[in-house]
Amino acid sequence: MAFADRALGSTALAETGTQNMAAVQLSVNFLGTVRVGDLLTSSPRIVRRTASMVFADSDLRVNDAVVATVTGVFKILADSSPSVGVGGLAESRPR
């Protein structure tokens, strides 16, 4: 599920041009198996964008077989907030 979150989130960030976004919903439907060594691919697409939200989805595939479908909703955050990387902590700043 981390792969799906990263794929959709990166696409949503690229769509908006912002640096800060948070996943508010992520749904994964598992349809098949993925084995160690399989190449898992995703082709995310933006379904809808509002002023504050981005809706995205994708099929996750191994070869040509769909092994999962994923949908996500991402909240666009204020650009003045510090960006947080994977496993990182944001510094709290008074406003």
C-alpha cells in the first residue's frame, strides 16, 4: 500500500505544483498476487481536482495482469508549511 500511496501522491503533487499534501483517504482492492521479484507498475491518473483536493486512481499491474486497484484523495496544504519527507518530522512554527 505504500507503493500505491507514493505513486498517487507523487502524481497529485506534480499536478498541483505544490510541495505539501496529505493523503486523507486511500483505498486498495486486491485482485491478484504479487510475488517477491515481480515488477509492480502503476499508471496513476488524476480523476478530479478542486481548489483544495485532488482525486486520483490507478491499476497496479504485474506484466499485463491487474493485481490491485487503488483510489486516493489528497488534501492540498498551505505552501508555507515545511515539507515532510518519508520518515521525517516537520518543525513546528508559530504563525
